[in-house]
Amino acid sequence: MWKRLTTFDRALFLFAVLACGIFSYLLYDDSILSGFFQQKGGTPIGQLTEISQDVRQKYNHDFAWNKVRKIQKVHLGDSIFTGPDSSVTVITPDGSSLDIKENSLVVFNKTDNQLSLGLKFGSLTGKLNGEIHIDGIESKLSGKNAAFEMSTGSSGKVKITPKSGDLFSVTKSGATKVSTSVVATKAGIKKYTDIKDIPLALARPLKGATVKIKTNEDNFPIEGSNVDFIWKSKSGKDSEYYVIVSTDKELSQIAYQTKTKEKQISTSDLKPGSYYAAIREVFDGKTISQSDIVHFNVEYQSTVQFADIPAPILSTEVLNLQTDGSSPSVISWTPSNGAKEYLIEYSTDPSFKKKKSYKSQTSSIALTGLEEGTYYYRVIPLTESGQRGHASQAQQFQVTHVAELQAPELSTEVVEFKTSNNKPFSLSWKPQDNVDQYQVEISPSKDMNNPQIFQTKTNKYTLQKQAPGLYYYKVKALGVNGKPGPESSLAKFSIVDDKRTREIASTTAPHIDSAQLTYIIGSQKYPKANWKPISGVNQYIVEVSSDPQFTSKKSYNTKEATYTFKEEVPGTYYFRISNFVDKNKAGPHGQVGRLMVATEKPVLTPVEPKQYLPKDVSDKGPPENFIVKWSSITQANSYMIQLSTDSNFTSVKKYQSTTPTATLTLPETGEYFWRVQALGENNKPISDFSDIGSIQYGKKDPLYPPVLIEPMDNMTLFFQKSKQTTFWIEWDETKDAKNYRIELAADRDFKKIIFAKDMTDFRVLVNETLPLGEVFWRVRAENGDKKSAWSPSRKVTILGGKQAQGK
């Protein structure tokens, strides 16, 4: 075939092959074209050196980004971008250098025929030998071998930090040295630096002036009557001012000081006297100026006209008032001629700044609710029209709280007094400190109806003649002013006619309140047998047996009309009560009671559910084993387990286990119910059935991830405005899904989520402003607690701006 071609055809074919090779190489490395286009660029401002990893350059007015692989020029209007782990250095003709760090974008513009640096995002370090503008800022930076850092924060503002050398901020009004960080804003550079020689002058009070403060009846400054401090300063709003007032010229004896950001303050804290004042201005923790020291005086002027009534005369002794905290404390004074009533004021502080006031038409008053401590009081006479007379001198009084009364402790035993002893009947209790009197109440009724009330000055009371019988009594201590304290618990005593008691004990049988008692082993309260006490009987016999004929029995004595059983072996027991008579004789037995002792029922451990993924709708699943557990019962020899498909256990499958665990086989999927009972000897139940437990053997219902439709994977979207990146995302409907979760991220691992939304529809309009560059998206189907796997993610590349900028 090659031989049949003409010479022209052969030359044309070779040219086509050569052209394809050249264009293929340019697709891989366009640096040759980059060098060509550089010749057609703007004014050179420096060159790119020390190129590392992913560095790209976009020439002025060009659309595309060109990868930088070798040292080349940079022009006014060019942009430089660095990717992750990438950097590049820009060297300018004046010897300045800029080291652009990773993930940064810098634009080189021109302002007033000088280089203007625009850091859009990221960071750089540099060394300045000349002047450079900051993009969008009225001021500019100037320096000689001045090292600095620039970075952008989340707010987008540029922060400039000097590192070494002399760095200046230059405006139309002059140059200011930058010694700490500055923040670049559209209004200029906000200075955080030492400011010197700022004039600061105190305008008020005037030098040598006397400030008169009006006072009320307590000689306190009235509201609005203050000493005003006003000063002048030409510094900015970020200064703080310290107001210093002293009683000496050296400002060492401080009478008042405060801090403010305003240029004036008012205070009523200065007493009459001579003072010296100065203002100190502080910026960024450093004093930048201080005013001259100004001398002034303060005088008090009273605004109250007092009536011509003499002051009441108080006791010159310090009053010591004792109270229990609720009883009143009384103070009194000598009355004043012409006074119709009195105003009494008291306070914990002798200056009476914080006080309480009361009025009295007599020459005494009772104060209540006073805490323990030291107080001051004064008395002011008042005319009929309420005009104040002259106040008394302040006097001190002390309030002391006596100990709080406690309930007396009585004996818990029933005290028995026999008539045959011919001795006085005396009740006693534990004495209390600081108590001089007690009150005793006695009644034959437990409800203490119509009691006899007696008082005694000792912890003992001797009874007068009392008829035989059972009595109840209680005691309370009497405190200040005879006020009673809390009552004691109720106690009992009995007066016994010995002969009659023996007759009753030998012929009367106790009657128990309940003949049927039940006790679950392990419960907190043991069962009690209670019976009505028999007058004069102070001891009872309780007999317990495992058979109703009491052929074998145990006997217990008790002085109370109650007995607590502490049998721990499961079974049925019988008990009866009789009175104890002299010479170890027992009275007749009462009725026989029955005691049931059982173990606690087992407590089931919840069973973890299992699920089976069916092959089709009719598939009920294979048999499945479930391990069940319950609490161990100490007295149990074995356990009975029942399994049923209904909670009423109409159809039951039984298992038996000697340990508190078993394996149950469920024939197919569904809900099953189970319960356990403890067994003793001969497999007899010794507990009730446990609560009913549930076993869930269910079917899985799969939910599949959505199928994505658009945009297609690796699609590029271009928007003329980089802040309007609206586009649709769509996917196929998933069976049984009720809603969908969509996520957009800046990384393929979805650790940097930039958009997330829950949808019930199958598509969503992304109406957010997305970052330029690569964006990844995915969708998940959901139905309540069910969630499908995420769909495979897709990538979209977003370009924005008239020049199609991207990350």
C-alpha cells in the first residue's frame, strides 16, 4: 500500500503523524506554550523560584491555569495557586521575597503604579525591601529587610505579623512603626502598637475647686449628687482609662480608683476632705499617657430640716439579748418631750448604710428574726406631721441564740408499777442542758385525748394516785418565755393490780390480728404476728411448729404484743400465742396462725433478638437456638422453663435445667414467650413463676441504596458568578424508602461535609454557595430506623467567575 502512495501523499501522512505526537505531548506538558504566552503577558514584577509540588499560574486576562515546573516570570495581574504540600517563592527586583505556603491563592495587582498584593486565602512569609500595597487597603507597608507573616482567618480578614526588622504602616498622614500584629480591613490597618506622647488632660474637677455633695437625713449623698471626673484624650476607642484619687500628692494613699473605657465617670464614694486626682491611659496592657495631678476638695451639704426635739436617751450598756431564733428581742429607751412616735433603725454596720427601720408609738420595740451577732441601733423622734427630730447616739447590742430545744428521750420499755409495792410511781427521762422546766402529758388513750398536764423543774415526775390500767405519756422541754420545744415520742407505763393480773393471765387467750402470713425469702421486711395486748400481762409465749398439732415446736418469749418471724427455710409453719403466768405457767392458747415461707421468683435476663433474611415472602426461617438466663435462687434444686407462642401459655413446651440458664429451640420466625419457676425437693415449686419474657425471632427487610442519575461522575460545572452555584441532583426511587439523606463534601471520604439534607423527593436543588473545585456527593435511603448503605459517590468539579476560577 505504501508503494502505491505518491511522494506528496507520503509527506502529508508523515506531517499528520508528527503533528499528533506534538499535540499529545502538549496535553501532558504545556510549559512550552506557557513560555510563549509569557512573552505576551503584562509588566514583569519578579520571577518564580523554589517550586515544590502543585504550583499553578494564571496569566492576566487568561482563562486557564498553567502548571509551573521551572523558574519563570510573574506579571502584574497574574495569580499564583499552591495545592497541598506545595510552595513557591516570588523574588522582586528590589530584593523583596514572598514564600507562598500550601493551599494559598495570591493575586498581584497594581495600585498607584506600585505592586499591590492580594492574599485571597492561605498564608505566606516575606522579607520587605521597599513598599508594597495590601489589596483593598488604603495604607501600605514599608520596610528594609523587614520579615513578616500574612495569613487569612475564617472571617477572611488578612492578619500581618512583623517578625524582625523595621516594618511601617504608611498613610497620607505619615508612617507608624508596626511592633505587634495588625489586621487589614477595608478601612485601613488597625494599629496594635505602642503609642507615645498622646495629650491627656483632666477637665473636671477644676484645679483647687470645692465640690459640694448634697446629703440626706443619714448624711449619705443623695442620688445624682456626685463628684464628676471628665478628661480629654486624642487616642482611639480601644484605650482604657484608670481614675486614681488619693489623699496625698504622691497618689500613694488611694481613696478611690476605677477603670473605664469612657472619658468620664461619677462617684459618691468620696467623704468630705482634700483630694488629688489623675487619669492614666492604657492601651494593649501598656501605659501610654498620664494627666497632670489635680487638687480639689469635697464638702457635704445636708438637705434635711430637723425638728427641735431632743434625742432619746439609750442605755449606755451593751445589751445582750438571748433568743431561740423565733422569740422577740426587746429594746427600750427614755422618751423625748414632744415626740408623737419613734423611728427605730438598726444595722450590722455602725454607719447604717444598710439598715432596717420600724416605727413605735411607745418607748420600746420587740425585734424578731434576728440572726446571732452584733448590731447597732438608734432612735429618732418624730413629730405629729412626721418631721424628724435629732437622732440618738448609736448604741450596740448583741444577739445570742440559745441552743435549740430537743425532744426528750423516754424509755422504750413499758414501765410497770404494781399496787402491792406501796411505792410512789415516778416517770423519768434523760435531762437536757439549759432546760429549767418540762411539761408532762398523761392519758389512758393512745390518741392522748383529754390528757392530764403537769410541769416539773427536774427530769422526773412523781405520779399521784392512778387507777390500774395502761397509760401513755409524752414530755416536752420549755424554753425562753415558756415556749415549748418538740415533743418526745409516745411512751407507755402500766399500773397493775397484781391479784387481778394473775387471774386475767391464767384465763384469757391472746387474739392475733391476722391468721395468715406470707414471707418471701430475701425481702427486706420479715413477717410479724400482732395481737391485742392484755392488761397487766408483760410477757407472752410464741410457739412455732411445722405441723398444726405442734408435736414438735419451738418457743419464744416476748414482752411486746408482737413477734417477728425470721424463718429462712421454705415451707408452711403454724404459730400460736399464750400469756406467761407466774411460776412458768402459760395461759390458754389463742387461735392457730399459718405462715407461708417462699423464695423470691426468678428474674429474667432480656434476650437479644435475632433476625433471618428470608429468601421470599413465604420463607419462615429455619429453627434457631436461643440461650436464656435468669437470676439464681439459692434454695432451688432445679428450674422449670415454659415456652409458648402466646402470653397466656395455652400451648406450652417445657424444659428443665439445674442451672440458671437453658437453650430454647424456636421452630420458625415469630414472637415467643417464656417464664421460669424455681423447684425444690421432689420437683415441687418453691417460688411463683417469673414475669413473662419475650423472644423476638424476626425477618430482615432489606433496604437498597439509591441509584444515582445526575450529574454524571467527573462532570465539570461552570458558573459565571462564583457565588451562584445552583444545580439539580437526582436519583432513582428506592423500594420501601420513606426519605433520603443527601451529602456533599469537599473530600472523597466525606469528612468535610459542606451540604446535607433530608428529602422525601427523588431530587434536590442545591441552592447553596459551594466552594470552587472538586465536590463529592452521595445519597442514602431511609425508613425509620432502617438505613441503606450509601450509594457510590460521584465527583463534580465546579468552576466559577468570568475566568473560570477554581481551587
